[in-house]
Amino acid sequence: MFAAAANVIVRPLFRYGYALGYQHFWLPNLRSTATYGYAYTGYPTSLIGPTQGVVSNRVLQTAHFNLIWSPVAFIDAGVEFFWGQRQVASAGIKGDEETLIGKFRVKF
């Protein structure tokens, strides 16, 4: 039991990120929001193996742009565009996603 504990590697990770956002009201019942986020994690290659390296994000970026209409105070209807990109920790594999999302919400 103690021999296995002696093989555990503990190292700090270098990590940073930020998020920016802006909301604009076109009319009292029509608004837009734009957001962007970025996160970076510097994994030491000795800390994670090849299997974990293809599922762990080294870089993750997302952006959201929407338009929300509120015809009355308790109803929101809108559309949002989402863009995301990730790069995994090993082999520099990247993936992109672009999605269009519809929304209808009744608040009570």
C-alpha cells in the first residue's frame, strides 16, 4: 500500500483563462449579448499519459452571440450562435464546433 503511494507524482499545473462579455439593448425589449472565453492549461508530459492526453484540453475557446426578444416581461424568445474550439494536450489535435441554438422561455 505504501509503495503505491510513493509512486504518486504531484506537480502544480500552469493554468490561466479569461472571459469577456458585452450586453447591448437595441430596444427596451430587444437585446444582444456577445461573450468570449479562453482557457489554457499547461500539462507536464510526465504527469499525464497518452490516453489522458487526448481527452484533456490544453486550449479551450468559446464565443457566443445572441439576440433575445421579450414581447412581454415574462417571455424570452431568441437565437444564439455558438463557436467553440479545443486543442487537446497531446498530438496537437484540434476540433471546432459551430452551433445555432433557439430559445423560448416563460418565466414565472
